[in-house]
Amino acid sequence: MHKDDFGNLEEWGRVLTQLEQLRQDRRLDEHQDGLVRLLRYPDNWRLREAALEFACEVRQPTEPLVTAVLQILTNEDLYYEIRVLAAEALAALLPAAWTGRDGRNRELEQRALEHMHALLDATHPPVLHQAVQRILPTIE
């Protein structure tokens, strides 16, 4: 995996162009550390949403990437649209993350499932519940 090559995140237009180029070159897997940084960057919603969209195309997700997406899904302080995007990203990431992987990843998968079931048990708008219900069968 490469170091984080995204540089100054305040130059978000350049970062979005760079992400698109990495997608076209099929090199997103090599830049998962940078995707994690974008997901954790609180000052630009465009970058976070783009990082979730592009994360769906990672073929061999790392534990830090899956954890960062799960943190967005479970963050009560974030808006629901991004949490729905995180649910959709998890539906793509979790099955790929456990292909031929060790037991530690199964623990993360179990933690993700527990968080999703807890979301369903809590009071949230239907849009979030529907997103979680839609992705659960792909993960369980």
C-alpha cells in the first residue's frame, strides 16, 4: 500500500480528480490509507462522500478502511445521507474483506453486524433503517 498521496485536502477539487484517476487506473487498493484519511476528514462533506463512493471499488479492503466506514455509519452526529452511503459501502467492502482472510477480520465483521443490529433497534429515520436492512443479507 502507498503512503497517503492526497496532500492538502483543502484543495478538494484536485483530490476528487486524483480519486477519479485512481479509479480509472484500478489503483484504489493501493491508496486505502488515503481513503481512510478522507473518511476521517471532518471539514469537507464532498471528500467524505466521494471517499465512500470510491471505497466501494476497493477489491481487497483493509481493516482500517472497513473500520472508518463503520465509524461513519454509527456516528450519531453525522447526517443520515452519509450514513446511508456508509451502509452501502459496507455492503461492498465486507464480503470482499473476508475472502481468504484470518479470524481477526471475522471479529470485525461480527462487530459490524452488532452495530447494524443496534442501529435497527434504535430510533432512527426510516431511510437509515431501510439502508441497513437492505445490506444485512449481503453481510450475514
